Amino acid sequence: MFAGSAVVFFSYIGFDSVTSTVEEVKNPQRDLPLGIGIALFICCILYMFVSFVITGLVPYYALDPDTPISSVFASYGLHWAVFIITTGAITALFASLLGSLLAQPRILMAMARDGLLPSFFSDINKNTQVPVKSTVTTGIFAAVLAFFMDVSQLAGMVSVGTLFAFTTAAVSVLILRYVPPDEVPLSSSLQESIKSVSLRFGPNIQESDSKNLQNPSGSSENNSRYLHEIGEASIGYPLIQKSISQENQNEQTRRKISAWTITFLCMGVFIFAFAASAQGLSSILRFTVCGVCGALLLCCLIVLTCTDQDDGRHSFGHTGGFTCPFVPFLPAACILINTYLLIDLGAATWIRISVWFAIGAVVYLFYGRSHSSLFNAVYVPSAYADELYRSSSDYLS
């Protein structure tokens, strides 16, 4: 059942592709989570009802793997239902193809806009306002793969990508909640905004070569305001300065503990999933490894539960909208289940997907890295990121 779930997991890519239309939604922070949740609930109910009816009519081991639903009605002499189901299946195939082609062109457009791919993929048609070139390229490439490869092979590859993306998202939730980045890379095109903000906040904004942007204003008024804003006006009060220093030290200790705990959590999940799915291990060794890794996972969850989440999570990225509940339990369960399903996909699927990953790495090393919009990035404290974006908008207007 788990191996079959891993193969057909690509069906969830339809819900994932909805997020690629975030720029085309009026209120994405509210509408996207609501739409995904409602669609997922309806589809799950329909899938369960269909499976319940089919397995109630015919035992699961007697189903035709090629046409399971229509063959059930044919065995009961309901041939009129066979034509309806077959027509619906063909129509659903077209809908599935169109849904699959919805997300990938927009992902390529976003990557090209960031410089990771040629600008060809970021061209927007003036009449339709959609990435037509990316859509046509994706369609041709998908048709070629479908012509030369078996359906089961394609399903395994797509499932690997979907599971890997969901696992990465779950790990990212833990990182952003407990150890969000202290610095945010910004494009060098925001240099004017960085200089403007540095006049007010002092030399806290650093470039990628670790050189501080100096405050060109030498007036005592600006210096006094800068000292007040960064908290150094308390230099004449040793007790306050000691309290601030102790608070910073405690915060650094909390971040280190959280980072190592998340690392051990991911390592324990991988070893646990590998030992649980490995066929060559003896029962004693398997139960021992799973027991030790299970205890490690439990300890990591206890530590993360007792550890305060980072206050910077509220200011990192865009505030408001949907937030993941039940942290760290829900992300940890997501990582565990997805990793187990990934390992169950088999070595042949991983070999094919490794070739695909290698091609992506080559494209990044020889093109994307040197053309990226963050190649000469300026790293600024995350607390000043929103102010820089606002200053950039005012400057451009």
C-alpha cells in the first residue's frame, strides 16, 4: 500500500500547481489556502467513495489494472455505464494534461525572471498575458517524454519530484520558525534604497563582500539618532548593556540548539525510513535501528516543543495569511511519511531522477549562477528588508 501510494502521489501535483498562480489571484493569502483545502477535501471524499463502491462490487485482487472501474460495470452487464465511464476518463486525461501544463511554465518564468534560465522563458504575451513560449516549450518536452517512456516510469519520476518538493517545504517550515535567516540577499539594483536606509540605520547593512556601507552624514544629530535606534545609547549604563549582551547570547544559544535539533531530526527520519523499508536487514537489526531512531525523533520533537520559536518569523517574508499549524509535529510527520514513500519508489526511479538532477545542476553551474539576479547580491539584516522594499518602491515611483 505504501509503495502504491508513492507511485500515485503525483496526483497531488494538481493541488501544488495551484500555488504557481499566486500572481494571478487577487487575494492569494486568503484564497489560495482556502481553495486548495476545499478542493483537496472534495477530491478525497470522491476518491474514497469510488474505491468503496468498486471494492464492494469486486475484490481488489480481481480488478483489471488497466481499466479497473469500467471492467467492474462490464462484469455486471452494465455496458451503457462502460461507455460513460470511458468517455469521462478520456475527458479527465485532457483536464489532467492541462492542469499539469499550468504550473511548469510559470515556474520557468519565475526562474528566468531571477536569471537562472534564459530570458526566453520569461516572455509574456501582450494579448493573453501568459508565458506562451514557456507553455509551448513545456508541452513539446512533455510530449517527447511521454512518447519515449513508459507511463509507470513517468509516474515514478513525477512522484519523486512532488514528494521531494513537499519534504523540502516541511523542512523549510521548521527552519523559518526556529532559525530564520539573519540576513536577506537583495539585488544590487536596490543600491539606492540601501544607501537611503543606511543613512537612518547606520552601518548595519552589509554587502556580499562583508564591507559595511558607511553613513556619509557626519552630523551629530544623525549619529545620535543612529545610536538611539540600534540600542547603543545605553553605553553609559553598564547594567542595561550587560542585559542586552546576555539576551543576545541566549538568542544565539537558542538558535544553535534549534539548528542542531532540526538536523538530527532529519537524519533520524532518513535512517528510520531506510531501515523500515530495507528488505535485506534482519528483524532484530531493523527493530533496533527503528527503535533508536524513533527515540531520537521523540527527543527532537520534545526539544523543539520546549524551545521558543524565533521572533523574526513574524517579519521574515510577507506577513499575514495562512500559517502552518501544529509546529513541529505536522512538519515532522510530513517529512517522515514523504521520506518513507521516496525510499519505496525503488532504485531505478532514483537513477532516472538523478540524471535529471544532474542536468539541472549543470544548467545552474554554467548559466544560472553567473546570470542570477543575486550574483552580486547585497546582504542586509532581515529586519531592514521591508523598509528597503518600501524605499525601493518610493524611489521607482
